[in-house]
Amino acid sequence: MNDPLAPSGGPPGPDRPVPPAPWPTRGAAGDGGQVAQPERRTAGLADFTLREAHVLDRRGRFGAPVDVAVRAGVIQAIGPGLALDRSAVDVDARGLWLMPGVVDCHAHVTQSTYDPLELMTTPLSGRYLASAGALRAAVHAGVTGLRDAGGADAGLRDALFAGVVPGPRLTVCVVPLSRTGRHGDGALLGPGLESAQEVLGPEYPGRPAHTVTAAGDLPTAVRGVLRAGADWVLIHASGGVLSAPPVRGGSAPDLPFTRAQLTEAVAEAARYRRPVMMHALGDRAVETAAAAGARSIEHGIGLGERAGAAMAARGVTLVPTLSAYLDLAALAGTGVLPGWAVERAEATAAALAETIAVARAAGVSIALGSDARHHSRHGGNLAEITHLRRAGLTPPEALLAATANGARLCGVGDRLGRIETGYVLDAILLDEDPADLELFTRPDAVRGVFVGGRAVLAHPRLPAELVPPGSPVWSAAPAAGARTPAAGQTSHRTSP
Ligand SMILES: [Zn+2]
């Protein structure tokens, strides 16, 4: 094969979709958390100009209609009345809203149920094929970049890049690192189980260890996930909602790792030029994780002013994953959780707005994370934009959290996450003004998706020459098979 990046097995087609783009690189590989993958191919990429679209600007606001000229997948010019270019296709985008594609900084594409029994009885192959569906649903919903927060391994990322399945740009942490018996240890014990069963991240050949028994073994575990091809290292630096009180003033057990141990793990990852994301809830855990060098805090619910200040001082991003806690609170109302869990779930939901307020007041950068890990939630990732707005961000802040802030966290903020000259066109088209952002709870909110300037979900306005073979065209037909999480299907071991 001449082109090492070309997908094998012939051109894209219905059963061989358009190959997804890697994270585009600029400058030194591996710098600042960016993923060292090669530039995508530009051959065969049609040039076009979107005419008179409302475009999201760097302040997070939609302005008066402008033209956007896209050449070889990169935005070449933006402005009113751009000159006609006969070598490019003109697209009538009047009455459409164009914004950067969403970067979902925390999702689990390999998980599609909360039910431990279903997890235990679904063959691994079934789980991985379901992951392909989750990736496709995410990109068609407008997620053009996705940071998997545990479960997806390097093979899934590389298969995506090879064009085996459609999906967003993907980075992986392979498995989250946990302390034995603490949050993220997916073992289940009980009558009928021959031994501790790993439901969250089942063992398979090549999967690195994810539970650390002696805290001093954390750097070894870090090297294990890096050896397995992780782009990020994820460490569970506190309990979750159902394993430790999430709010300030709670009597949380000792943190699973000390600040010194976490600092050592960050240093180990840094030797391989890989950043660390840390799951942390509660003021003490968030402050410890931020001080230890986490690049992002996952969840962060219950953070206080000290933690907020520590995050802001170090430029640590908060990925609050509100959707997951709202789901948990809804589950608490169904009577399937024990009383203590209901209390914590409700206390956490009540703390979401305050968490956002404290982070916002401290000047902490907030990025979107859906924590999608149920088949009914994959493809609903953008509802998190609505939840961020409802929890206290202004509409421009919520839109920037969903786009530019996530791109910056992922180390690609100078080429993705904005609609600006010189940026790669990862973008979505809406048919209406998102205004108060309630639109994003609707599954049909996004009508067109571009990744690297290529239509992966073709808006009906796009002329045929801009619709690659295998790329679906948006239609009003409702998506089939959507189900909601069933009552009784949760596990405290797998909860956020
Ligand atoms: Zn998660």
C-alpha cells in the first residue's frame, strides 16, 4: 500500500464507512496531551464555501451571517460576501447555525448498560460491537472528538482510525487505575460467583492491570496502561457518589492515594509525555488531585473554594459530567437504590449548581463530559450542554465548554474547537438558533456533521459532490431502538 494511512479493503462504502480523522497534529508529537497521530489524508477532499451561516465566534456567540471557505478540510477564510471560487462548491447555508463539533471529554463507549448481570453475561465481542454503535451514535449526534474515560483500548481507537467503524476522533485511557476495593474496582462477590468477577473492565489478553493493591505500585500501573497505548492516564483519586460522600463536610474515608503518590504517578506519565486525568469528588480530593498535577478533574462535585483556587492556579480543567448525576438522581426516585444511596444521589444532584458556581467564580475552565455509558445515552451526549446551562453557565459559556475548552484540554485548541481561519473544520450544523440551549436535549438537534471538512452526517442542503459514499444524509426518520435505563439496573461499583 502506498499510503500508510489509507484504509485497507478498497474505498469507503456502506459497509466500509468514511475513515474517521485522527487528532490533527501541529508541532512536536505528544506535546501537551495531544495525540501523536499523523495528519489525515486530504486527497479527494472537496473544497466548498458555506454561504451566509450564523457562525459561533470565539466569545461563544452567534453573529450575523457570514461565508466560511473550507479548503482541504481547513477553514481558509470567514467573512461576508467572500468572492466566488469556481474550484469550490457553493453551499446555501442561509438560516443555518454553524458551530464547532463537540468534544466530549468523558464518555465510556464500551459500556452500554448499568446492569452488572448483563455486563457479566454479555460476551466481550458483543460489548465491542456495541461500542461501534456508540461511536457512530456519538459522531452523528455532533461529537467530533471524544476522550474515552475507561474501557476503550488502543485497538478500538486504531480500528476507528483505520475506517473499520465510523466515529469521532478518539483518545483512550484504556483502563482507569483504582485502589483495590475502592472506587472503580469492578469486582463482585456473591453466591453463585466462583471468584471476584470484574464486571466493569473484564480481563482479556493484553488488558493491563487496573487495580493497585499497594499504593506504591501506582507508577508501575501507570507504565502498564501507557505500554498498552493509552493517550491519557486516568486515576480514581477519590470514591464515587455511592462509595464516598461527595459533598463538603461529609465523613469521607481516606483518599485511596496520597498527594505524594499521585504526584509520583503524574511524573511517571510525564516521562512518556502523557497527561493525567483524575476522578475526584469533594473539596479535599479535588484539591489533592489538582495539587498533584492532574490535567483535568473528572466530576469534581462538591469542590469548594480552596479546590477551585488550586485548579484555577494550575490551569486544571473541570469536567463535571452533570448528566450522570442527574441520571443517578432520577434512579434514586425509582426506589431501586438503598436508602443511604438515595440520600447521596440526591445530595449530589443538589450540589451540582453550587459546584458549577464555585468553579465559575474561581475562574476554572469547564469542559463538557457526558459520562455516557448506557445505550440510551450514547448519541445523547449533547444534552450535557443543556445541563451545563441549567446548572448556571451562560449559553456562551456552555457552548465554549462543549467546544473550545475541550479541544484545549485535549491539547488541540490551536486547530480544533473553533470556527476560525486556519482551524480544521470539525463542525456541526443546526437548523435553528440554539438560543437557550434546550435544543440539545433533542436527539434531532444536529442536522449535519463535518469531521476534517468531510461530511460524516450530510445536511440535506449539501450537494451530492460533498456527500462521501457511506455517509448518511440527515432525515427526519426517528432513530430506532432507543431505550431508557431500566429501573433496578445499576451497581454501586460502576456508578460515577
Ligand atoms: Zn465516567
